[in-house]
Amino acid sequence: MPKTTRNDQGMPPVPAGFQMPFYYASLVNCAMYFPVEPGVLKPYLKGKFVKPALFDGRGLVYFNYQLYTAHFPGFMSLVTEIELNIVSYPAAVERHVPALSFREFVTGEDQTKLYGNLRVHVPCDNPQAIKAGVELFGEPKFQTTFNASLPSLNDPTVKSWMFICNDPAAKDPTKDDGSYIFKADADLPGLDPVAGNVSPTTEYGIVGGRLIGARWNILEPHETYFLDPAQAKRVEVSYGTSQHPMKKDMQTLVGDSPCAAVQTFASKPVAIQSRAYYADI
């Protein structure tokens, strides 16, 4: 692996047109965790300078649906993306990696922050976010569309989480014709979540042939639902007829593995418009 020199100060340059850090104005996030056999992960980590994190002897794959906004001087940016991750750590620092259980990791017990996400695929609907992800963080991003139905204060009838990652070639992504990459459903009402904060989350990528890491810090607690074997049936992942490589990799990495935990986050409202009243009395 290339060694850091005094000239690069241990950090890759920020490409022209970008400024760091990036501030989120709002965020909704839903992550689903799947323990898998370590051997499944090896082909995806080859040549990436990382090793798979093992919790209770098993590797960990998870994907998270993100819906976020960001303020800019003249406009508001809206982005939807999904990250398909393998939880990993840099091979060069293996001796410093703590031994944790799955539950300890998901609830944020890794204070070293050496455990992190190696992205396998990152579908996204915003060209500027794709450009930033590729150039700043080495993310394997591609453009597509999404359909979703998420819990919201503005519609209390929706209580479950559902999102669909559409095939980039879909002619009409508003129609559920089965041509999507994958669909995820999580029916969580009635379960008791555990409050905690796994962030800052370390995210790994490859830029210029070198392993880089970056922190993603969510500033409020998450809600984590740990699922026993019976409750795991509340989460369903299905695959469409898409021929995109992500579908094949999803089937290999996640397949029909039972979900062990779902972690959700929604930033708080910052303003409220109340109902009108009669003022002519």
C-alpha cells in the first residue's frame, strides 16, 4: 500500500468546486443489518486494503436508504440514495480493532471508529451528489430513481418503512412493474426500539488507488430495533427483474438472510405551520 508522505498531509485534496464539510439541512435514514458468512464477502474486498469485520463470528452487510436536503446560497438540494455496505476495517490497523458483539457495534460501542462501511454500490438520484461522492469519497455511485413510503408527521397513517431502488433503465419508475433492483419493507410498529448513536460512521473508499476514510456524523440519537428470529419476518427484501449488477450483488450479499436489526432516524421539524382560525369575531 502506498505510504503517506509529508506533502499530502494524510488527506486527499478536495477537488475544485467542492467545500468540506458538507452540512445536511434534514435527514431521514433507514438501515437494515444482515449478518452473513464471512466467505461471501471475500471477493468484494479483494484489493481494497480492508478486512471484513466479524461480530460473533459473522460478517455484516447492511444497506441504508437516505433522504436528505442541503441549503445552498440560491437553492435547496434534495437527494435520495442507498448505500450497500460491507462493514470492514483497514488491514493496516488490525491490531487496534476492538472485539465487539453485533449489538455493541450497532449501538455505537466502537469508540475507535475503525469499523466502517466499504460501499459496494451507491444508487443516487442527484447528479451533483453523484459527482461529489465519486470525486471526494471514491463511492461507486450511479444514477437512478426511487419509490418510497416512509413514516412522517405529516401523514400518521404511514407507520412502516418501504423503499424501492429502481433500475436506471426503467421507462416509467412510477409504475411497479417488477423491474426494480430491489424492494425493502420493514413493519416495525409494536416493537420497542433502543436509543443510541452509532455515528460518527466511518466510510471507506478508494481514490487514486489508496484507501480513504471519512466520517458521517448524525447529531441526534437513532432508534434501533433488534429482531429475534420470529421478528425478522417483519423485514422483507425482494428482487425485481432488473439486470443491473447491483441486483446480482444484493442477491449474493443479502439474498434471503434474516434481518437482525433495523435502525431509523428522522431529523426533527424546525418550523410548524398551524391550522387557520376565524379571526373576524
